[in-house]
Amino acid sequence: MSQPTETERCIESLIAVFQKYAGRDGKNSTLSKTEFLTFMRSELASFTKNQKDPGVLDRMMKKLDLNADGQLDFQEFLNLIGGLAIACHDSFLSSQPQKRI
């Protein structure tokens, strides 16, 4: 059997992290608000610590919760991860010197 690719390992890691926090409050297919806050404070601690606005995590949860059920399903969780990845990528690109054509 072949070893998983780096991308496959990343996908497995995202699933594992979601499952690590989902279900602590009952439903293992979603993150409750408490589970989301625990995830953010544990897995994205530097982002959380640098926030000056105490309501930012509540607003993030509300914005991510597209179906307004008070929970984040895996798709909604991936929207968070994707948004953060895009922001990191944009930051990386803006720190690189511009190439002239």
C-alpha cells in the first residue's frame, strides 16, 4: 500500500482536528459554540490572543454558521480554515518582492 500524499495527510489532519473538538457537547458531527471557542483558543491560540475585540469569536461563529443552527458542521468549519488559509497566503504574497516581467 502506498503512503498518503502530503495533501491527503493534511485532509486527514483537518478531519481529526474537527473530530477532536466536535461532540464534546453531544453532537459529534458539529461544533457547538463552546466547542468552537475551545478549538479557537487551543488550535489557533496566537490568532485568538492577538484579538483586541472580545466579541470577535462570537461574530466569527455567527458568520460561519450559515444555516443559523448554533452549530458549525464540517463544511462551515472548512469555510473557516479556507478563509484563514487565504489570509495567510495573501500575507505571504504581499511580503514577497514583486517580480518584474
